[in-house]
Amino acid sequence: MNPEYIVKRLFLALITLTVILLASYVLLRLAPGDPAKSNMLNSGETGNAVSAEKGGLRSNSALREKLHLDRPVLTGFCYWMRDVLKGDFGESAAVDPGRPVLDLIAERLPVTLKLNIFAILLTYLLAIPIGVYTAKHADSKLDQTTGFILFGLYSLPVMWVGLLLQALFCSGGIWEFFPLKGLTPDNSSRLSIWQLHWELIKCYALPVLCLSYGGLAALSRYARSGMLEALRGDYVRTARAKGASENTILWHHAFRNAVISLITLFGGMLPALVSGSVIVEYIFSIPGMGTLALTSLSSRDYPLQMALFAIGGALTLGGIFISDLLYTAADPRIRLESGKKQ
């Protein structure tokens, strides 16, 4: 790949990320309500209503100044960007007042990373064989049945599926096989290494399933469509005429062309590694990035919200860039130069 193209893409990504953060900051500032008012009475514990009110107002004023809410929107954004370039995303204003935002994210990030990495791996490991096999046997009864099941899975709401699984298979339900909440066994200190791994598998099983089934249905249909188009290509007929085996045609010739769409979708999945799933983490009481984002939104924690927006925007742009790099690995005919695919 042309180094000039890489530098250009990185420069455009930085500009795009800055625009995304500016728009996010402006929308937060324009949203109704004042995030500083939630802590207005925190410093007013004097037993006197008047002194409490004065203490709360002083606290409110200090917090507004700390968050740059007393300045115009663009000026406040410039101050925030200045701090970010120094590596300081600020301190939480509501979720955990006074604690650095990066500490809160570092505490929740490993949980969401493990959960979503397992979900993405499971999705691709199942979706690709299903897509290839149904494309090979297109319009058969097996293909029609598989398509019906997958479209049914895709239409099921995550919240409904999660609550149903809890009612059926979790503690307190009909069959008490999986834990009701959390990703850590309650009695982990008393378990052997093998028992601990088995209990961890049970803890992760239902959340990973809830995160995977929708993506499995979508990816497998994308894989099927890409394989059907590839199998109609002239190069496939040529390979068959030369006596190539069916497995060689499927995986060496057709799949390498069909994988382009899956690479594009993978780039879009990258932000989910950090943002997580708010619904799944809420249902199973998982202390991850999804619940952290939900709490920051409900409490109007500006520093934490902006940090999450920055990470999400950077990962989205990074996913697009990684997809472009993977294109060339999947198909050497693709050359990315000066922002064009040739």
C-alpha cells in the first residue's frame, strides 16, 4: 500500500474525529438540563437551609467552571480538546465524582472486551460455514429452512431473548443451570482450576449468545449472497473445467472474493468491542462499558460522555481503515492509492 495514502487517510481520520467530537460536544451542551445541578447540594450539609443553598450554589458554580460550562460552546470545546491532547480526559462529575474518567474506563473495559471478543469470534466461526454451505446448496430445502430460522433469529428483540433465557435457564427459573447475573462465580475461591473454567463458561454463555445470534443471522446471509455471486463467476467455471475439486473451488476461488463484504462488516463491529451492549449488560448485571455509558447518559456526566464518544469515534474510523488494509490481504488485485480502490 502506498505510504502517501496511509498518511492521507490518517490525516482525514483526525479531521473527521474532531468534527464528530465537536458535534457531540455541541449536542451535549444544547441538551436540556444542567449537569452541574445534580451535585448542587453535595456541599451544603450544614443543617441550615440557607447555608446549604449557598454552599450548593458555590459548588454548582465551581463545577460549571471546572467543566467549562460557564464559557461559550466553542470555547469550552477548545479547552476540552486542549486537556485531551495532554492526555487528560477530566474527572467524572456524576458517576463517581472526582475520579479520573480514564480510571473508570480502564476498570470496565476488560469486561466488555472479553465479552464482545467471544461474541464476534462465535459469530464469524458459525456464520461463515453456514453461509458457504447454504450457498453451495442454494434453493434446497435445507437452504430454505436455514434462511427461515436465521430471519426468525434476526427479528427477535435482544431484551426479550435475554429475559426469556433468564426465566428458563438461570437461577430462580425453570431449569437452574446458568447464573442469573455477573461474569464471576460466587464461590470462585473454593473451586479447582477446571471447575472455575467451567463456571466461567456458564457465566459467559448466555450473554455471549444474546450478543451473537443477531449478528450470526445477518453475517451468514451476507456470506451466502457473496458466495452465490462468486460461484457464478467465469473463474469458477474455468476452475471446474480444469478439474479442481469442489472444496478448492469453494474456499480458494469463490470464498476469497466473497469475503470482501464480511471484512466490511468486521470493520463496523470493532467499536462494539468497547461500547459493548447496553441491553445485554443491563439484563445480566455486567459491569461493563455498556452500563457505564448508560449511567453517564442518565447522570449527564459530561467528561465521561465525551471520553466515550472519543473512543467510539476513534474505533469506528479505525475499523474502516483496518477494513481497507484487510481488502488487500484478501484480494491482491485491490490496490489502495490516493484514496481510490483500483
